[in-house]
Amino acid sequence: MSPNWRPSMLALLVISLLPCFVTAQGQEVLTGAAKTSNESLLWGPYRPNLYFGVKPRIPLSLSTGLLWAKVDDYHVQENFRHTCEQNEGMAGYGWDEYDVRHGGRQIIHDAGNKLDLTTEFVKFPGGQNGGSWGVRVKGTPREDAPSRLMSTVIFYASMEGLGTLAVENEPSELGYEGIVTLKGQSNGLGDFTIDITAGPDTNQHPPRTHDAYGSKPLDRTLVASFQAPEEAIWQTKPLLFSHMKTQIDEYIKQYGNENTPPPWQTFTIGNEVRQGNVHLIQKVFEGAFEFDILYSSGSSSRSLTSEELSKGIAQTTESFTTRFKKILMPKSPFDTPKFQPFAKSMFSNLVGGIGYFYGDAVVDRSYAPEYEEENEGFWQETAEARNRAGFKLEGPSELYTSIPSRPFFPRGFLWDEGFHLLPIAEWDMDLTLEIVRSWFRLMDDDGWIGREQILGVEARSKVPVEFQIQYPHYANPPTLFLVLETLIDKIMSGGPETPDINDAYDSIRNIHLQKPEQALIYLKEIYPLLKRHYFWYRKTQWGDIKSYDRDAFSTKEAYRWRGRSPEHILTSGLDDYPRPQPPHPGELHTDLISWMGMMTRSMRRIAETIEETDDATEFAGYEKAIIRNIDDLHWDSEAKTYCDATIDDYEESMHICHKGYISIFPFMTGLLPPDSPRLGAILDLISDPEELWSDYGIRSLSKKDQFYETGENYWRSPIWMNMNYMIVKNLLVIARSTGPHQKQARDMYTKLRSNLVNNVYNEWERTGFAWEQYNPATGAGQRTQHFTGWTSLVVKIMTMEDLSGKKHDEL
């Protein structure tokens, strides 16, 4: 550990002792609030890569999940649903309403299986270890379903690490007619039970049509237990198929190929209850069905019942609806009935995408000098260095994070997270700061946080091998500082106007706002980590001014992304956006210096808030120099925009201008004041239909650029909601401020806000999904579906004020 870190460790020690010196009453509030918050956040559908899977925020603990399939033919294997997939013929799925502290309702429109599956998940406080929880599973045949739809549903529970999990029922060769109970124990959870009910009498099961029914009647629940290797427990679907094959082989052996039982009988598990760490519970239904899964903590005063679950479902819906109207109700012209389910769904899927991940990560700690990218042709050298460098597994680590997309990106992404948390901060600041803290706990001694957190074998199974390795000299946009600025803004504005008396957790969600001293304690706690992270950026992503005699206010404030190749700068987040060619160690990147300006402003404001006056003065100096250098190094007076810089054949600095998101980054990061002499040209660029403006949002690259819609066309035309959110947000700032561009900004803000919301809504209605990006010519959603990460910023946009001055009827 470096000597420079010792004062920070001392500071953390001092901060950790602070609660001991507050009043006895204050100490009780802090301790009680922290305990209540942890308890209410312990359980959740924290396996977002699954259509439904509940686990606690505890490493190597209990894990549950759900599988189902249509079983009316023998091609069942491709019908089984478990992990969220991009192309499984879904007509949409996700949370209609969800609150991380209470629960919510998810509907999965499984067109391929002719079934709409509903999961209603509710948490019940009481006792220790996060209390109890229940989920009601309901299946409803879709309109095009056959008259006799045969479906099978399998709930499973597994125990990793130290702990026990066993079937409580007495063995039964024919299966179980009533409740199946699992009983378990672990250090983090204590004693617990899981009851899987038979469901109401309206449930129907396939009738007896084959002799095989006699030894395995399908009006009963089947249970199979087995001991799986620890590293394979997460592979439930392959384990299920392997087990089912043994049952199918037995049927063929007994009845032959000509007299095979019907598919709903054939594709069943063996009723084999024994000791094990994985337990499968299977039900087979005809038509609509319903049953409950009831987890009861042994520390609770009584076991959870289906009657209590019914009440909890109704109360959860009422609580969510009330809070949504208070916190996130869309404003005109979106305050009409048709937009409310959309807004609720977008936000609920953002929060419902929060997951808990634990495991090791693949990291290259070779620190090869080629990774500094200081020589011409460096991209070839770095490629060679990667090929010869070794990597190692580090950790395990844990991360509590909101993911971008359940089917395609079910893991933590550093720069996505800051955008994800902006809507969540409106709903639950305590949850937001818990996630921020979780990210900063991943930081190494140098101040680096891996931009993509692929923790454990299950997470790596979704990522190509070449993208699994993380490099400690590669950065990512520091968007978590946007969240910290939001916290400071709310503190300065006086916090929430009135407490939500209908929400039992309101005082917990807003404790940092209702009691600003708690926010100060939090900021002081993480401040040493923030500084370490900030100075890591300055040290590793610096740009060269002196070697090329560049004329600038400061000789230090210039920045260049590492991780460059001729085609991409993946570390920038804007992957294939056109950059200077060929790559050069003398490049300077407009987006990075803008991010550094935002980050520095945030650090200054944090230092001021916690009265680190010397640091605040230091950061103010950096901030001033960065803002001056953005103009000196990146403004092109001929192109009238901001541009990346590189070095020409004569070793002279030159601009390479590709008008698009890069060109307006100083504006998007809030570094251009309303009276900036550059602002008019930037607004003109944004509003020009032949450049960036479209009827559906702001394009990533100008229509006039030679690279528009070329190559991968990832960031070379499509509309991205995170960038558009920053544009809308800063247009609103200008529209509210007296100045020469107020009216133009007001008109642009009103039109862009309308275009964005209406297009995302229309595509959600048309396809059932939110999308990663949108086509600037048609508005069609494209690339990754169920992209409810930063596309959910549309909810924030809907809550922004209407500046049109018009009254709106139903749109």
C-alpha cells in the first residue's frame, strides 16, 4: 500500500467513529435506519438474467428460479424458458410495477409458449435476516393458445456454500398432493422454510391417457433432489435436461418408441427426494393455473400464508401507485392515462433490473508498457502485448448494481450505472447511494474500477472470452459523479417537500435529504475513494500538450482515452464514433476533457459541502483550467464546433471534426454557461435537420458526415437516450436562464422532449420493448431489446416541466 494512501485510511477510520459522538437519539436514528434499510434490501429478484429468480444480497447462499414450457409436442427442449434471451419469441415481458423495498408484479408475454406468466413478488418485514417473502405464479393461456394448453412449471431452490437445504415432506413415490416444504439454514439467513402450495381448486391437470400416469400422476407435485458440484449449481437448465433424459430413457425402455407417453407425461422429473443442494419442484397443468411460493424466515413470529400474500399483493400495488403519482408522475403533455402504464413499466424495469453479483473477475495486471499507448502505431503494440500477457482471476468481489439489459447485458457497467441511478435517485436516494457505495468498494489501491464487472462463471457465460479481461489502465466515463451532484443539488434545495406518510420506508429512502448530516457522513466516508479515483483519471488518461507546442491556458489539462484502436475507443462508451485516423499518441479527446470537467466540478462541490476548503480551492483551479482548455484545444472556429485533436505529418496539432455527440459534449456536461459565445453555434448544430436533429431524437452523428451510417453504425447515426437526456437537461437550463439563446433553447427543449417521449412510447406499444437505440430515419427501436437501463431516462424526461405554454387534451 502506497504512503499516499495512509492519510485516507486514517480519514476513513475517523469517519467510521463519527456516529459514536452524535447524541444518543441521533445514534439510534442512524443505527435503526441503516438496519432497516439493509433488511428491506436483503431480498429481491436479484438474478435479473433470469425471467424470475430470487436471492439475497449474501455471497454463496440460497438461490431460486423458475422454468416453464409448453409440453404439447416432443420438441419441448426449445420451449423451456429460464434465462432471459434476445430471440425467444416474447411479445414483451417485464415489471408493470416494482419497488425494490416492497415488491411488484411482472408479466411475461410468452407468445411461443402461448402463455402469459405473471409473477407477483412481495416482501414481508419481520424478525431478522430480511424478513419473509412470497411470490404468486399465475399462468393464463393467450388468445391463440390451443383449447387444451399443456404447460409445465418448475421452481427450484439451491444452496451454495455453507448451509443446508432439504425437503421436509415424507418421501412419497407418487408425488405430493398438498404443500411441498423445503427447510434450510445458513449463517446469513438463519433457519427458514419454503412452502410451494398446490394452488386453488380451479387448477386443472392433464388427465390419465397412458399407463405411465399410474406411477407418476400429474395432479401431484413432483420433487427431485441431487447434489451438484458447487461450480455447476447455477447451470440449472442443463442439470434439469440431464436429469430428464434419464426419465425419458426409462420410459422408452419400458414402453418402447411406439407407445411413448404423451409429452406432458414424458417430460417430467423423477420423484426422487434425497439429500442434495439442488431441489426441483415440478407441476404440470392444463389451461390456466396458479400457485404460491412462500419463504418464511425462522426469526419471524409466524409463517407466511397465501392469505397474507394476497393482502400483500394488493397493498404493494396501492403503495406503488401512490408513490409513483407523488414522485414520478409525468407532466404535460404526458399527464394523460395512456402514458402512465408506460412510465410505470419503464421505471419498474429499471429498478427490477437491480441485481446482486458475487465472484471473481478476469484482470490483466501485467502493466505492459505498451498499454500506455505512447508510441506511434501503439494499437499494434498493445494488441501484441495482450496476446503475450497473462491474466489472473481476482476476487471474489460483490456488486449491487442496476443492469442495462436482462437478456444481453446482465452485469454491471460503470458508465451505464450513473445514468441508471438518476431516475432511481428521485424514488429512493438511500438505495441509490448504496449502489454507488457498492461500486466504489470495487476500487483498487491505485483508484481504478473496472468498466465492466463480469463477476463469476455465470456472468462470464454471457460474455465472449475476448471481452472478459479488464485492464487497470482503461477508464470509462465517470457518470457516478452525476449522481453525487444530484445528491448535492437536493441537499441545497432543502430535500423532499413533504414526507410520504403512506410509505413505511419513506424516512429511510430520504434520510440523507431529510437529515443532511447523514449525507455529510456518507460523503465524508467515500471522499477518500472519490479523490483516489479522480487522481487516477488524471494520472492515466492525460493528454500531451507540451510535446507539440499546443497553445492553451494550462499545460496540464488535456486528456486522451487509453484503449484506442483504429476502429474503436470502447473505453469512451462511444465505441465506433469516428475519431482521428490513424490513431496517434498526441490525440486529445473532446468527450474525455468534458467528462473531466464535470468530474472536477463535482469534486469541488463535494469538497465545499464537507468543508474540505483546501481541496475545494484546488479543484476550482483545475475546473477553471479545464473549461479554458476546452476552448483553447478543441474549438474549431471554421467548423464552429468542438473537435478532437491529433498531430499531422508535420508534428503540428490539428482538429478532426466529425459533428455529432462529440461536438456538443461541453454543452451536454453543463460546461457552457447561458452567455457562452459558443452556445449559439452548438444550438444551431443540434437543431439542424441536415446535421443532428431528427423527428425522433438527436442523432449520434451528422447526416453530412462521410461516416454516417457506415461500418457497424453503432454510434454513427442512431439515437441514444442517455445522450439525449443530457441534451434535454441542459436545454432546460438555458431555457430557464435569461440570455440571448433562451427562446431558441425553449423551443428546442419542448420539441425534443416531445419527440423523444412519443417515439420511445410508440415503439414500446408496437414491440413490447424498450430498445438500446432508435433509428433516426424511422424511429424504430433496434439492437438490444428490453434495454431498460438508460433508455428509462425517458421517465425523468417525462417529469420535466412543460414549457410549451399549451394545454393538452388526450394525445
